[in-house]
Amino acid sequence: MEKYSGNQNFNIKIKKVLLINPPYTFATYLNIDRNAGTMQHPIISLASIAGALKEICEVKILDFDIVETNHLAILTNEIKKFEPDMVGITATTPVFPSMLEIALQVKKINKEILVVAGGVHVSINPNDALNSENIDIVAVGESDFFIKDFIESRDRLNLKGAYFKRNGNVIFNGRADLINDLDSLPYPDWELYDLKKYRASKLIERNSPGGLLETSRGCPFLCNYCCKTIFGPLWRKKSIERVVSEFKYMKRIGFKEIHIEDDGFSTDLKRAKDICKKIMENKINIPWTLLNGIRVDRADEELFGLLRQAGCYQVTFGIESGDDDVLKKINKGITVEQIENAVRLADKAGLEIFGCFMLGLTGDTQSSMQKTIDLANRLPITIAKFGITIPYPGTAMFKELDDNKRILHKKWGDYLLHNNKTPVFMHPNLEWDTIQAYYKKAYREFYFRPVQFYKQFIGSIRDLTFLDKLLYLFKTKWF
């Protein structure tokens, strides 16, 4: 790592903080052939940080995820108008290049502004951010309270949870401990977002704006494509009372539906059922979904029935593959039989089913990818999303491929799940063109079946989305 040549004043008084979300959605969904399933939601991580800050300083959120163009011009105007003392930027791997552009522009306007980089990518690869002349602090891990602690601390450079660049050197005091009491987290400050600007695809959201709700963190399972750098393998939970309270708060603030984004909502199956019961007891009348998915081995018929009664209308399953050998090789810890059982029970309960599949997984062959497509086609799935496997930094998959010199490049902007143009790794069994071909084949075979046309038509009449789905059909490039 190059030595940092800056000499930033870390003792400045911080009265104003600007938090920035780079344009993830446009890169990930809107600029690809299959953009009908676009998700645009106010980002919860920045809202949580803002919730911790609002009592001690003025804070704003600038969300480029709902702005298609002119990001740097908008940023320049906001910096000059708001005059922040600190700017915090979050980034996943695909939008890390945007983080660097934003940091550069901030420093061009006023080099005295402290720039803090955070999010999953810099938590995995802090050097990527530390090598930038325009980033002063790199926050790693759970950072809900880091900026608040930094502002209030009398000895800022001794704080844990961040790298500080000072006089050509880097100061790092280790990672902060994980937050065990999730009820201690601030309520996200959703009022900093203009909610009426958020609109998601009717395929995944009946009523916009939809908001993200986190009821737990961490995942104890060992899927080789998943990164645990931020939340770790220890599953932690909010109390049921806190979850219900946030449901009420989000409805009051103006959200029309709620999407649970936990990695493991039903890890504790009894708790998941009790949440449903408590929502019903409190008569919270708002639709909600399990957007981020639940495991097929952590669900039963009773859960699906309670979900439906409590207002949940859609459940997502991370199915990934229709081949048992591939499921073993990616350490998914489930079987095709378990997948089929859970999906059919959810369908029996009257839930819409969103199935997520990956092509080009560890151990995949043309035969196993066809099994994945066949499984999707025979299950009663409402919506199927097929993604090209991308080995993200921080995952066991990336390390194995990198160790075997199969990572082709580290141009992070190309690391997109729906990237079917630029290869980022060499699969041991498959050519990139073959993975691309099966990616297109999967969508065509699933959505052009007569039974799927009928299901989408009947469903769209029921939930008043017929014209929207017709538009999605003609917008998508199927061939």
C-alpha cells in the first residue's frame, strides 16, 4: 500500500454530516437487458447512521440510487449549499469506482472535508480505499455508531472500527465488537428520504414506496458465494417488541409496504412465528414480504400459514441450484427435495413465491444448469430471478478462484450478478459464452411457458398490475 501524503485535521468540530449512497441500482439493474425486477428502496444503513447522529449534529442523505444522471453536478451543488464538515460514502463492490469518483469531487470542492468510506467492499479490501488520496477514514464492519462515536470522542484516533490516514501512515486499532444488543440500534431516520421518489418494479412491490426492515443480523451457514465480513457468522436478533414497533413506525412514516431484508429471518423458527402472531395481535395492517429470502430448511407449513395471515404476501427462497451435487459443493446445506417441499407448502398457503437461482456456480456443468432451469419450471414459482455467479471478494468462492489464478481481473465495476458481457473469472467446467447462453435460456424457458403466462395474467388481474407486466414483457430483451 502506498503511503498517504495527506495531513488531515481529525480534531475539527463536526457540525454537519452528509451521507452518500452511490448509484447502485442503475449499474446493477437498469442498464441491463432484464431490468423488470428493479429494486429502489431508501438504503437502511445510512438511515441507521443518521438515526444515531440526529441528536448531535445536522445530517443529510444524498441518494444517487434514484438519480440517473448528473451525479457530480448534483453533488457539487449539495456540498456548496450544505457545507458539510464530514462526508460518509457507502459502497458495495460493483459501485466502488463510483465511491472513488464521489470522494474525488468532494475534495475538489473543499479538501478540508473529512471523507469517510464504509460498506461491504472497503470492509473486505480497506487498501482499495486507503490508496485513494481523497479518502481520510475507512470504517470497517458494523458502523452504525462509528461517526457518532468519532464526533463525540476526545481521542478520535484511538477508536476501533476504522483506519485513519495520518502523516503518511495508517492507524488501525482493530475492529469494533459486533453489536450484540440489536435493540440498542437507533431507529432509522427515514424522514431524511423523500419517500415519494422511490418506486420499485410491480414484480417485487405491489405498493410503493416500500421500506426495508432489519430484524436480525448474521448468518451461521457457510455458502461459499456469501460474504460475512460485515455481520459475521453469529446470528443476532432484535426483540419481537422492537420489530413490531418498527412495523408501526414505518407505516406511520409513509411506507406502503415493508420488506424484511434479514439474511436469516427464520433462523429461529419459533421467533419468526411469534413475530407473525404479534403483528396480528397489534392489528398492523400493512403488506410485507421476505425480500431477502429464507432457507427452505428453516420453514414449515405453520410458518407459511402465519406469514399469510400476518400480511406477508411474498416469500423469497435462495434456491440457487437444482442439482444436489452442486448444492453440496457450494455448502448450501440443503437438498432439492427440501426445496420442492418448502416451495409447495408456501404455494399451498397462498403466498407468491420469488425463486432466486444462480448459473455458473462451483461444480456447475451444462447438465446441472439445465437441472436448475428444469427445477424452476416445475415448481409453482411466481417470479424467477436467474443470476450469473459472480465471485465477490471476501467469499470462499473468490479465494479459491483467486488462489488458482482463475480471477481474470479486479475491475470492480464489472462484478455484477446480471453481467452477461464481461467475464470476471474462468470457470473450471464452463466457458463464459456457455454460462451466458444458459442465462438467456433460463429466462426464456421459464417465462414463455403457457402455465407461466396464465399465472402472470390471472395474478395481474387480481393485483391490478396487468399493464405493468405487459410493459415489462416488451421491455425485456429475451434473445
